[in-house]
Amino acid sequence: MRWIVPLLALIPLAIALEFLHASPLLILIVSAVALIPLAALLGRATEALAAHAGAWVGALLNSTLGNAAELIIAFAGIRAGLPELVKASISGSILGNLLLILGASLLVGGLRHGRQRFNPHIAGVSATMMTLAVIVLVVPGLFILGPQPIQGASVEFLSLTVSAVLIVIYGLYLLYSIRHQQEVPHAAPAEEAGVHWRPRTALAVLIGSTIGVVIMSELLVAAVEPVIAATGISEFFLGVMLIPLVGNVAEHFVAVQVAADNKMDLSLGIAYGSSLQIALLVAPLLVFGSLALGQPMTLVFNMYELIALVGAALISSLIAADGESNWLEGAQLLVVYIALGLGFFFLP
Amino acid sequence: MRWIVPLLALIPLAIALEFLHASPLLILIVSAVALIPLAALLGRATEALAAHAGAWVGALLNSTLGNAAELIIAFAGIRAGLPELVKASISGSILGNLLLILGASLLVGGLRHGRQRFNPHIAGVSATMMTLAVIVLVVPGLFILGPQPIQGASVEFLSLTVSAVLIVIYGLYLLYSIRHQQEVPHAAPAEEAGVHWRPRTALAVLIGSTIGVVIMSELLVAAVEPVIAATGISEFFLGVMLIPLVGNVAEHFVAVQVAADNKMDLSLGIAYGSSLQIALLVAPLLVFGSLALGQPMTLVFNMYELIALVGAALISSLIAADGESNWLEGAQLLVVYIALGLGFFFLP
Amino acid sequence: MRWIVPLLALIPLAIALEFLHASPLLILIVSAVALIPLAALLGRATEALAAHAGAWVGALLNSTLGNAAELIIAFAGIRAGLPELVKASISGSILGNLLLILGASLLVGGLRHGRQRFNPHIAGVSATMMTLAVIVLVVPGLFILGPQPIQGASVEFLSLTVSAVLIVIYGLYLLYSIRHQQEVPHAAPAEEAGVHWRPRTALAVLIGSTIGVVIMSELLVAAVEPVIAATGISEFFLGVMLIPLVGNVAEHFVAVQVAADNKMDLSLGIAYGSSLQIALLVAPLLVFGSLALGQPMTLVFNMYELIALVGAALISSLIAADGESNWLEGAQLLVVYIALGLGFFFLP
């Protein structure tokens, strides 16, 4: 966690740049990088609190606050009228977990330990669930891309229904996780990262980092439109590649680190757990929240996202199926991620 | 089988309503529900007869008469000029088996017995076969939806060729099933349902229920167009959701019941066996039959069906792969089915 | 290898027919069939040379010269301004390996030995890699078919980048194969085919057969356009079905033969190894080579190829997953190949 301290200096820098009317691109970059340690602190504080609570309260805390940074950034985006950015950040976050984190973990772990083994049943439950989540998630998009697109109010109703369905699945998944705790590896990066805070410290860190995340999110989101106008980079690309990176860097580090320690069940658990939370909880919460904010966002992904999501769920299922991994599989997940990133960059 | 008796009272009721020119929606519902016990009786009678015959004659009987109710309803639809309804009922029947029946079985079985085990090799053979069947089945649709659609006579020729291919696959599958009987669980719901009829009784029940199915099918099909006009529900939705339910309710009960008894191989066998029969035998028979009737129906599914079929085959393959199931997988298959149903309902 | 000798007589026949201005269809057929023994000789000579070299040089030789016949035919096609033919031959070659060769191997092997077993981990590595390769390979096509197609220079840049990515994956795969030799079955058909040439003989055969391939390719490619004009068969169909057959017949024989000897790991290794080489090495080399020739070819496959490739990768993954095969799976792969062939034939 020591790498966090110097990065925190970027928070006042981002604020200063904003007051000095610096270049939007610079503000975007600085505020984005400043979000990395804040998201990490917020995550660790949540896990430290959850560790002190019972199984149920802990699970609830983890699931509500565990993706707090992503949720705050996303709501800032919705309020700023950037639904494309927010939607892209949902699919980008899932892709990042299934391709980038999983790929880096398998690569580093495989280079160090050769062929690595993990429990195929546990990984299989997660992979099947992820495939199911992706299939539900892509339903509205499919029905709109088709030759007889559904329209207007139907789209919104379908999107809300699918969101409700996703939350129901999440509830079932939570129930299953708590009942079969030994089967579902706990994505508890706090412990792995060597963080042992008392509840009071954790609460203070939680509040402080939340405030920081809120401020940095506002700066970042305000810089998006000027940056798009100045550089020609698309809102979609920023959402699908940049935002997910910022919110998940800390998880990335921990997942790779435990893979390097040959704890593959935990490493897969972090990658799958995080992507399942995004798909089953964050996505529908954003749909309902956006409606409450009066700026409704629907769950209609574009064709590229649909294909990438289905493809990523498929590959990670294949890799999970045999209970073994090697560095080659990791390298190739990374290559797929890079190829997708290139494709997204060249979208008009 | 006791639940069947009171439902039989719906047969005279449906006929009476027709004579009284009652609301088409009422006739549709009553005749649909009346088909449930009739399809169940027809199925049980077929299996009872097959049980008394040798392996070959039994397999032939089961495969020709096992889906007699669905076939009769479908031919009534074709004669009434409702090819959309019939085509949708094919894909709906496969989806119902792979998502609704399998989902309910895994859910009920898993809630009762926790993690359930089954033979992954047997399930794998069925799942691979189902995926292959779906891929062949979607070929005509893909070639027509594409940017350079093939036309007219080519469509019909392609559809007939694919039908011939499907029947060839079915023949190979039948051959394989008979040669490797111990590997392919017998979908023999009659025995599980506690039905032990003598051949003569079975034959009488067979004839009686066939007549009943024919009459109820005619009433149901005649009510479809007025109901569409009155309620705005699409022909596609009726076909993809209502018809398959009616023809398969009895199988549903048995599959769920044996799952509750922890006989997962048999439960999966019923769900897969039924969907394979629909895909490999019923679908091509309808294509050839419709040609003979002078109202040619092609195997061109719409994009929504294509995606749903491929998705359903994929998920059930994933679930079958590890030889284990739990209630969460069941719950999620059901949720996918519900989400698809909602999407289909909102199609214009 | 005895079947090769009489077929070599077709080489002078093809040349004679060209000088006599015979029907282009006849020249196409004769030169295509003449390529079969030449490709076989070229392949055997390469393997014989590789067997005498060390692991690294051998792997390099095999990967560069192992698909020399396909590469020569493809470059003749590019020079003749037939990029559609060449592109189709890439996807056709992958489909041929995954459906036709694998199908024939499983069918013949299964009929002879009943249920056959193979190492699911080795097959799984290949199947996962193949799925990844296919996903990368289809990226440019997906981005161009979409509702907001990318254009012009972006297409070419994306295609070149993807080609570079594929070659990187191939390099990683080669590295992995050499380091884990016992895990990746060597596709060494030379040995299986009972060929034991000295380096000098092998070199002479290599040079002779290369010259033969070059001449026959020129004749074949020159006949393509007149044949299309005369028969109405599409350039796409010739590329996706005919060319891959010609280049791979020898591999087909060996793969089926070792399956008949119940060496399933080797049989799967030949089918997967060959399709991986096409996807990861031949395809990008053609893209770069076509650019050097001033007739740039992009890696943009049409929708039918995309779906067929993804479907083939998927099915072969399913079949590989459980470490067991039977004749039914083989028969069904063949049926899928035939169904695709029929579809491709009817494309306008």
C-alpha cells in the first residue's frame, strides 16, 4: 500500500490545475491518476470494516461499498449528461476484469510457477454465472440492434426489467456465496494487501476517500467533453478503457500479486467477483439511479460491446473449464484485450 | 398422473365455448390448458407401448409418437396459414427444455440436495449434440439475415437440404443411442410417473388422446388470429412461449420430480432428449410436411431466435461440462428464460 | 505415400492442357488435383529436414515451410488480383481442419475403437488458443460490419495491427510449444507416413516440389476468373472450399490414419496445429506480403465466415473439453461442414 502515499499528492495538483484553467487533457489525466489511490483506499477501508462485521453485514457492505468508487464516478458522468461514457465504463470494467486482470494474473503466475492448478468447480460456478450475467445484460442491446427494433418507452421498460432481473440474480448469488462460503473464494484484497485497520480508522479513511473520489470525479467528468472536442478521442473509448482502469488498478495489483504467490483460486475469485459485481449490481443500480436523477440511462450496449462481452465471457469460461492455467493463456487474454482496445480506438 | 383427470373436463368446455361463440381469448386459454392432459396421456401411452416393444421398435415408436402432440398442433398451425406460429413454437420448445425445464430441475433438485452430481460424459455428449443441432438449425437464418441475402427458390432449397441434414443427424443419434444404451439415459417418464399400462390400454389411450389433441389443436389455432387482432399479442410470442408450454408441461413435471429425487442423469436426459428430438426430428418433419400440404414453411428463424438458441445451447453446455449443478445455476437459467420471454413480449 | 506417384502425372497434363487452350474448368481441376501430391511432398520434405535439425531450427522450419504450399497458392492469388479467393482460403482452411479433418478422424477412429480417450489438458490448450485466435481474427470484420463502420485507412491500419498481434501470439505459442514439448503433440506426419529421407534427398524434394507448386498455382489461379465467368460458381466458394482441400489433403490422410490407430492426441494435434498455423502465421504473413506486393489484402472476413469460424472453434472446444470422443461427434462435425458448404455454395 506504500505506493499510494505519493500518488495522493495528485489530488491538490488536480484542484490547482482546475483553478489555473489548465489544459483539459492535463486535468483529465491528473484527476484520473489521483482517483487510483483514492479508489484503493476506499476499497481497503470497506473490506476492513466488512472484516469486523458478521458474514451477512460484511457481504452487504462489500457489495454496496466495494464498488463505491466506480459508482461515484458513474453518477458524476450521468449528472454531467454523459450516459455513453457511463455505459461504456460498465462493459469496459467487465472486459478489464476478464481479460486484463485475469490475463496479467495468469501470465505472471504462469511465468513464475509453470502450469498452475485451481479448483475447476469453483471457477466453473463463477464462469457460468458470468456467462449468464452477460447474456442477460446483452438482451436489450440485441432487441434494439435487430431488424425490427423495439422503440421508445418499450426500450426503457425492457431496460428497467432487465435491471430488476440482474439484481434478483445478484441477490441469489449473494445468498449462495454466504451459504457456501468455502466454495466461493473471498475477494478480500485488504488482507492480502496487508491492511489491518481498526474500525474507527477504517471509517475515517472511508469518509475521507469518498470525499476525495467525489471531487476528483467531478474534475474528471468536467474535462471529458473539452478533451473529446480537442483530441477527437471518442466518449466511448474514454469510457470503455480509461474509467475502468482508474477504478480497478488496486484490484489489478492484488489479483496479480496473489497469482504470483500461486493462490490461483483467490486470483480468479477477485477477477470474477469484481466483474460479477459490476454486471449484476453496479449496472442495474446505475439504471435505477439515472432514472431517479431524471437523466435515464438504458442498458443498451452497442454491437462492439455485445460481441466483446460475449467473447470475453466465453474465453474465460474455456480457460476456467479445465482447472489449469499457463502463461500462454494469460498472454493471449492480454493480446485480446489490446486488440479490442485498438478496435475501440479506431471506432468513428 | 392424478392431476390429469380434472383437467380433462376442459375438453367439453372448450367445445361448448366454441359453439357459444365465446371470446377467442377464452377459447384459446381453455383449449390450451385442455391440451396439457391430452399431451401427457399421449406421451405416457407412447412410452407404455414402447416399453413393451424391443429396443429398435421402441426407439422408433418413441421418436415418432413421442412428440405427436407437438406435431399435431404444429400441422394444425401450418394448415391454418400460421407458419410464424409454428416456427416460433420450434425454437420456443427448445428454449423451454434447455432453460425452463433444466432450470426448474436444477433449482428444485439443488434446494433439496445441495450440490448435485451427474455423469459429465453423458451430459457432454448431449450438450455437444445440442450445440451442433442448433448450429445446423440456424444456418438458413444466418444466410438470409446477412448483408447479401440469398433469395426465393434458393432459400427453400437450402431449408430442405438443412432439414435432410438434420434427419440424417437424428438417424445417427438414434443409432448411437441404441448401441450405447447404458450411456444415454432413457427419457422414460412413463415409468417415473408410475404408469404401467397394458399394450391394449395404452393403444386405446393413444387413439383417444390423439383425437382429443386434434380437436383441441383446431380450436386453439382457430382462435389465434382473433386473439392477435383483439389483444395485440404477436403470433411470434404465442408460438415461442404458449404452444411449447402446452405440449411439454407433463415432461416438465417429470423432469423436475426426478431431479427432486436426485436422479440428475435422468432429469438432464429428459430435458436434452426432448430438445434434441424437436431440433433434429420435429423441425425437419414440419418442413417436409408443410411442403406436402402445399403451404411451405422454411427453417428461417429470426435474429432473436437465433441468438436465444445459440445462447441457450451454450449455457447448458457450460452447466453440463463440470458434472455438477446447484440451485443457483437453476435459478439463473429460469431468470434467462424470463428475460427472453419479456424481450419476446415487447417485440413489435 | 505410394498414392502420390501416379498423381504426379497430372503435372505435365495440366501444362499440356494450358498450351492446348483447353476448357478453364478442366485446367482448374487438373492443376488443383496435381497440387495435392506436390503439397504432400513439400510437407514431407520440410518435416524430414526439421527432424534432422535441433528443436528450435526444426520448429522454425516447420512453421515457415510447413504451410509453404498454401502460402505459394495464396501469393499467386494475390498477384492475380483475387484477394477474395485468398481470404476465403484462410477461413476455409481453418474450417476444413476443425470440421472436416477432425470430423473424419473422430468418425473413423470411433467406428473402429468405440469411445476414444485423449488428454483433455493438451486438447484444451489448443482449443482455447484456437478460440482466442479466431476471436482476434474476426475483430476487423466485426468492426466493419457494424452499424458505424470504420473506413479506409483505419481499416488497413487495424488489419495490419491485428496481423502483428497474431504473429506475436504465434511467437508466444512457438515458445510455449518448444518449452513444453511433451505437452504439445508434435504434428509430425512425415514419421507417421513412414517417410525417412536423408537431408539431401529432402532438400532436393523440397526444391523440386516447390517449383511444381509454383507452376501449378499459376495455372490454377489463371483459370479461376474464366471458370467463374463460365460456371457462375463464386470466387468465395472456390476459395473457401476448393483451395483448402488441395493444400491439406495429405494432412487429412495422416490425421485420419493416426486416429484409426487410436493415437487421438496426435490426430487432434495435427488438426489443431494446422489450423493454428493458418490463423496465427499464414493469415498475417499474407497481409504483410500483399502490402509488399502493392496489392493490399485486409483481414476483413464476411459475416458468414465470421459465424462459421466462431462456431467451428466453439464446437471443437466442446468436443475437446471432456477428453473423450465417439463416432457420433465425428459424423456431426462432418455434417456441419457439409451444411456450411451448401450454404456457401448458394451465396449469391
